[in-house]
Amino acid sequence: MNRKRKNHLNFFLTTKEMLKKNKYIVTYIEELKDEVICFLDSNKKIKVFSSFCPHFGGEIYYDKKNDQLSCKWHGWKFCKNTGKCLSYPLKSGLSSYDFEVRPDYLKKYDFKSEDNSIFLVYEPE
């Protein structure tokens, strides 16, 4: 369900009840061509980020025990508040290749909560 107000697009993500029941909710939003993760952090604050790891496109999940975001593919960690990569620089002994690893931030989205529903808020450029 989409709602449009003042040049903003609002995309329904989940209800507060479902978010409290689950560790996190992941959903694909066709209009944004992005999959997003919505979760309640240890302070019970709602957070919404892209769920694609900027390293190699792996799926991001919320690690409730450590209160951070992590990539399922390579284990990279990201700050739950800013999306900043916490794992770079790499500390393991990887083979050297001619490419550059640039750990970007996870894309963070604005959201709003109305009644029991949570919406991603997107302002087209």
C-alpha cells in the first residue's frame, strides 16, 4: 500500500505488533528497487536501512544479541544507527588482487509511524 503526500511516497513496511514479534522485517520495495530491513534496536527505536550489503550484495540481518547489523554472506558488521561499516579494514590474510574494497554505508531510510503501522518515507529526487 502506497500513500503520497507533499512529494513524499510512503510505503507500508509492517505493523508495530509484527515488528515486536519478529527480530526484524525484510521487504522488497519495487518502486525503490531496494530491499529494506526494519527492526527495533535494544533501545526499542525503529530503524530502517537497505538490506543489501554494499560490499558484495549479501543480505543484511539484525543481530539482536550484539545490537548491530550483519551481512549473512561475509559477516561484515554495520552500525545500527548510521549504517557505517564496522568491519573495515579487513584483518584476515586475503590474497591480493587488483581491486579496491570500499565499504560504504548502508542506505538509511526515513520512516513514520501512524497508529499501529510503520511506513518507509521516500522523497523522490
